[in-house]
Amino acid sequence: MTEELQAESEADGVRTIYDPIADTPTSYLREPEGAHPPLDFEGYKSTALRHPKQPLIYLPQMITEITGPQLAPVVVGESDHDLTIQHDGEPIGERITVSGRVFDTEGKPLRGTLVEVWQANAAGRYLHRWDRWPAPLDPNFSGAGRCITDDEGRYQFTTIKPGPYPWGNHYNAWRPAHIHFSLMGRAFTQRLVTQMYFPGDPFFPYDPIFNSVRDPKARERMVSSFSIHDTVPNWAAAYEWDIYLRGPGATPFEEAH
Amino acid sequence: MIFQTTPSQTVGPYFAIGLPFDVGPFVVPEGTPGAIHITGTIYDGAGVPIPDFLLETWQADPDGRFADMHGHGGVSEIPGFRGFARYGLEDGDGTFDIVTVKPGALPGLGEGQMQAPHIDVSVFARGMLHRTVTRIYFADETEANAADPVLAHVPVERRRTLLAQPTSDGYTIDFRFQGPDETVFFDV
């Protein structure tokens, strides 16, 4: 634990257990039942043939599980955090910033970790050959971004607010507007792929993917908040969303302190 | 624990917009001495290849060293060793092909316990609300596999689903989500 990080943690009023960079937890918390959606979920048809039928087998966390790739320097380019400047012209739509912090469940910020996003354009259309619904593509929007969290675990993207779009799960099925997020964390065990939603989306009650998370409080953890504070005057509205990855296991190691 | 984790959601069908990168399938740089291919196909419950999967792997090098900064036994000495592969295509056909080196044995949980050479695997796809985790072991490591503490918890008749078989330039292993040869998946 560096003095600097200690000071930062105390300033945040956050309890200090370990330094995610200097120390490696010997294990990560096992997550309670229902923390994540089930692999077999009736409302989402594609799960039917894509979930294991046999029970999962308990894997004790050993060295392969408590280490993990550090991809940030490999894949992140200088302007990858701004999805509105990747082409000659500006994309159509509501310009927004999406920012927040990546923490573990002890409230420790994860710095230097890779955050990747991809999304539909303002019309709800993805730049992907399999997306064929009749909404326009935007020649000035690809919809992918990457960044690395700073010393406070903070990430920030500038983008266009994605539109909702129909899909084939059931009659008149629509996905609420969302941005896909991929988090590497610091260990294989912390890996997370999820989706960030926007507050008050009218499609929430009808979307089986959103509702596959059964606990309403857990669902709320996927919804960003509008932030007038972070809004850039005359430029971009702001949404804020913090992300929590698994923290160290129940047997913390305090030896180093 | 003070906070709850953010729940997982499916990677969806369009991850190819944002996740693949040029050297993703390369755990080691092309031309690394001793490099091998690990290939295979991922099948759904109807026995049909899953075209829109994203596969990620994480492993040690032949000396049991990792690429990360945590420094367990020191960082790998293989130049450019990432220990990680990411494989997924906009227009996939259900198969994968990663370039890597065979990992070495690793310490297990108890004093003197060793794990057989293995690679940790995550599979993501449309229709998977959370990643599925499995491991690749090597069929020609008979002795090490017999002493492996993870395989020990896998029913004998299902262990073969985790064993990659030798090929002319490496190994091959298929992952099956359902059926009589359903792959063993783990709760990590």
C-alpha cells in the first residue's frame, strides 16, 4: 500500500483492504445466487440451446484465476474514448458523455484497467453485417470505444445516445437503449461483460434481457443517472455510471500492513 | 463486502464492433519458437456450430510464469507473451484458432500440490446472459492430469470433454453446450 493510495482512500472515506496493483488477492468473493442472470432464462429464447444442462463444477481459485491480462497498452489508441471524432464528419444524434468509476466490491477503485464499449447509433442501428433492420446507418459513427481507468478508477467516453431497436425474440420485442460494456478487471475472476441502460427507459418492463436480472435493486445497478453536474454547457449532456467488480475473498490478507 | 457487483448481461450478436483486436488470437507473437495452434468448434444444444461466440483464454507460459504484473515467480521471459487470446468474428462459422505455447504445470492449493498444464477459457455469446467458464487440459499429460486437483472433482466419464487432442501443429478441442458430450463448465 503506497502512502498516496492510502491518503486517497481515506479522503474518500473508503475502507482500505489492499492495493489492487501492489497486492494480489489470494481469492475473489464467491458471488451470491442471483447476483447475475441465470444461463437458462425462459423469456430470452436464445438461451435455450446455449446453456449448459449439467450443473457447473466448483473451481477453486488458484493462480490462473487470480491473475489476469493487462491489455490496456496493447489495444487503446489516443482518441478511442471519443466515438464522435472517429470519422471526417460528426455523427447525428444526442451528444453525451458517459463516465463513472470502476470499483471492486470493497469500494477500492480499479486503476489502469481496460474499459471497452460498443453500441448502436442514434437510430438504433449497429454497424454490423447481421443487423438488417431498416434504420439508417450513420457514415460518421462506428460505435466502438476503449479507454483505461485513471488513478481514481475513472473512465470517460464521449458518444451519441444510442436508440432503441426491435429484435426477434417475440412479437413486437424492443431493446431499451443501451451501451455494451466490457471490463477486464485485474484477474480472470473479475472479468465482466454487461450493458449500461439510461434512466426511465419506457422499454424496461418489456425487455427479457434487462429483466433476466431478477432482483429489482440489482437491475438498478445497470441503469446510469443523468448528471447535470457533469453536463458540458452548450456541448454534451452527461450520464454517470459506476461499475463494481468482484472484490477480494472472505479471507483478506493483512500481513503486509 | 460493502457493494454488490454489477450484474452481467449478454455480449449480444454485435460484439465484433468493439471487442476483437488485430493480435487477439495470438497469445504469443507470430513466429515464437514452440508456438502451436489450438483449434476447435463450439456447438449449441442442437449440435449446430455457434457462429457468434467470443472466446477468451488465459494461461501461463511453459515455465509456469504469467504475463501480468502480479509477479508470481516473475513475469514470463518469452518476448511479447500476453498469456491471453480473444477470438470472435463478425461473420464466424463456429470455429476458433489461437496461436499459443503449451503452458507448464502450476502450483495448486496445498503444499507440494501441482496442477496439470491448463488454459482457462471464457465463452460469451448471444443467448448467454453470463460468461461460461471452462478449462483446456492436454490429453498427452496423462500423469499430470491424474494428479490435477480440479480434474479430481470432475466425474471420471466427463473428464475427456476437457482434454485437447494432439494435431500436426498443436491441439484441438470442441466445446459443446448440451448433449451426451456436454463440456464441463465451472463455477469460478
